[in-house]
Amino acid sequence: MSKYKCVIFDCDGVLVDSEPISIQILVDMANGYGANIDLAYGMKHFKGSFFDACKTKIAQLSNKSIPDSFQEDYRQQSFEAFKKNMQAVKGVKHVLDNLNVPFCVASSGPEDKIKLNLGLAGLLPYFETKIFSCYAISKWKPDPAVFLWAAETMGFKPSECLVIEDSLSGVKAAKNGGFDVFGFTAHDYNEELKTEATKTFDSMDALLGMI
């Protein structure tokens, strides 16, 4: 029997394969201001980060002021790209169909983005009433607040929950809140998670056996 009574999933990169799509949009927009970066740079420096931190980094790279409309333009462009290209992470539907404990999603993204991506990937029915967004509480990873909120709402203590994350900031947020956290390393280009997460795995096919 698993010691975990609840599983809390991150969204981007764990449930939906959105990271390369959204970060490519951000890279393209940054290059429009003269940042001169590529997707590899974006995955290394933007993945899992709070949007304002990404915007600050782009301003530093381009040595230009980034307009207030930047985030709205990014959301619009990325949403359009999501509608064309979004897919569930390979194997995650099998995981959700076979988990025998309650689960939810806790993400740094806005709730409308979470719902859009889950819907496009065919996963929204699994999470309809169990979505927790950092934007709702204005606290972002590595602050553990979104995970603590999710656990409390689901009715469990942090020690009873397992967090599934793919970013360093997310792993640190879980640890800061007293959670065990499994790091999904399929896109861990910096190899940052192995030394931080409770355990790591590179394929969803392995996850059920680990839980």
C-alpha cells in the first residue's frame, strides 16, 4: 500500500506537453526585442519560472524596456499555438486512469490557461473541480503556498501528499512545504532535479510503480 493519500500534479510539462510550445513563443518574442536566444536557452532559463522573472531576463538580454502589453501578447500567441499543437504527456492518461488515491493539479499558470491546456489534451474531466493556480493567491513557486492550499483543500497534510514536478522551482516549492516530490526528468535539460527531488523518473510508464 502506498504511503501517499493524495497526488498533486504540476500542469505544464507533467500533464500536458506545453513547455516547448510556450517557451518557443517567448523566445521568438524576446528575439523581436533583440535578445538573440534559442529554444535551448529558453528551456534552461525560462522553464518553470514566474512570468515577470522571464520578462525581466528578456529586458536584460535585449537591453530594452519591455512594454506592459508583453504578457498579454504572449498569452494570446501561446494560446493560439496551444490550440494547434497541445497534447497530453505520453502515458499520463494511463496514470490518471489507474491512480487509486485522490489527485489534483497545482500550477504557476493562470486558471484559464490550465483549463485550456487540459481541455485541449483531453484531461480536463480528470481535474474539473481540482485546479489550483498560483494566480489565485498571488504566490509563486518556489513558495510552497499553492501546494499547501491544494493539500488543505483536498483534505490532507503535506506529509500525506506526493507532488509531481518537472521544474527546479516546483521541486523546491514542494520541499519548502514539507512534501515528498518526484521529479519528471524527460525535459530536465540542466539535470537539476536528481539532487533535489525525493525520486526522479523519465517516463510516465514508471510512475505508478513508484507510487
